[in-house]
Amino acid sequence: MTTLYAAIKMLRPINLVLGALAVLITAALMPVWPPWNAIAWAIATVLPFNAAANALNDYFDYPIDKVNRPTRPLASGVLPRETGWVLAVALFVAGAVAAFQLPPTAQIIALGIALPLMVLYTPLFKGLPLVGNAVVAIILGLAFLFAGAAFGNLELMWTPFGLAAGFTLVREVVKDIEDLAGDTRVGVGTLAVRWGVPTSIKVAQILTLLLMFGCLLPYIITVYGTTYLVAVTIGVELPLLYSLIYLVKHPNPAGAGWVAKVLKVDILAGLLAIYLSKFEF
């Protein structure tokens, strides 16, 4: 693994693509397509911030990843651990510079809310059961609010924010179950560590059911129409139902690991459903 490839891998390219898609989908949902310079500055904020958060997470999670994900660039020793810290600082600075080119509300969301949550997540929030999961969910959902503010229509993005945050919350709880071994060894007080796998599985199942209802809610209250309903039913509801059943049959860290992978792919279907909400038949 070359140094450059390892650095790119640490920044999670797929997650960065999802962040860019969130900005572009927000632009598509605006009544009028935003100026391209606003879109460019928004992406130039979201991508470095997401990449920095991933690098910082790998820096702090080094001892945990030694157990849970030993092939990651820092945990495997391909890159020095300090690389995560250095890249995180550089990328946060780059994202902050880009954010200053956008309207004040977007700056507040990026610099006053998202940035502190990203920096404090692992050292402060991660060890708080459900609180840490909720913080990650809020950070991911903020991409929509930030982009909406950047394009002058924050109010339109509350529904995508809620859907993205709900989806992320379920996945984070499931990931904590998958990461039980490493979190236990290091002493991180996640939900799975403090309350055990059976309780965590039940919480994940309850959250999944709530998310399934939440995904239908925009149609029920007529925020989105029939196109969204069809897309979210096929692309999101069915995979969530599958995940729910799978956790019932495999209530263990290995089962949670598979469901986490399913949910990561399913996020794309959720983004597609939100985008398709613009087209009604």
C-alpha cells in the first residue's frame, strides 16, 4: 500500500462522495438552481470537513482500530499515527476558508456547530451511550442544512436533515455492536459495551422501526409526493426490513457488521429518493 493510497483510504472516498452528493441533491431541490460558485464553495467545505473528521477519528481510534480494523492505514502502521492529526488540522483549515465564502448562516452551521462536534466527537461524545451516536447523526444531517443555508433556503432542508440523521443513528448503533471487541478492550463506554449486545440489538431494532415510519412521514404529511413514496419504499423500506429481520436471526456483532454494510449502501438509495421527490407523476 503506497503512502498516497493509504492517505486517500484513510479519508474514506465513498463517504466524501456521499457528502458531495448531499450538496448536489440540495442544489437540485432548490426552487432555482444555485450559482455554481456557491455549489463549489459548499462542496469545498463539506469534503475537507468530512475528510478531516475521518482522519481525526482514525487518530483517536488508533488503539481500537488495532483490534477492530487492523488493516486501516494508521492501525496497520502504513502511515504514522501523527499523520491523522496533521491531515485533520490541514483539512479543517481548508474547509473553514471555503466556508467563509458563503452566507453567514452557512458559516454558523459549518464553523459554529459542525466543526466543534467533529473535533469533540471521539474524545468527548463517543463514550456516551446513544449521545455519541446522535452526535454523528447530527453531523451527517447538517450537510443538508449547511447546503440549504449556502443556497439561501435553509427551511427546505429540514426533512432531508431528519432523514439523514435518522438513518445515520441506526447505522451508528449497529456499528457499535460490530465494534464491541475493540471498544471493550480500550474501555469506550458505547451502548454495546455498557448495556450488552442483546439490549443494543433491541435498541437498533426499535430505531429501525422508527426510521421506517420516519421515511414514510414526508409522504404522509405531503412534504413529498408519490415519486418519493415509490423510491423510498423500494430503495429504503425493503432494505431496512431486511436489516431488521437479519438482526433478529443474527443478534451478534457479526450480524451487526453485515447490517452496517447494508445500511451504508442503502444511504445511496435514500439520497436518490430525496432527489426523486422533485419529480412527481
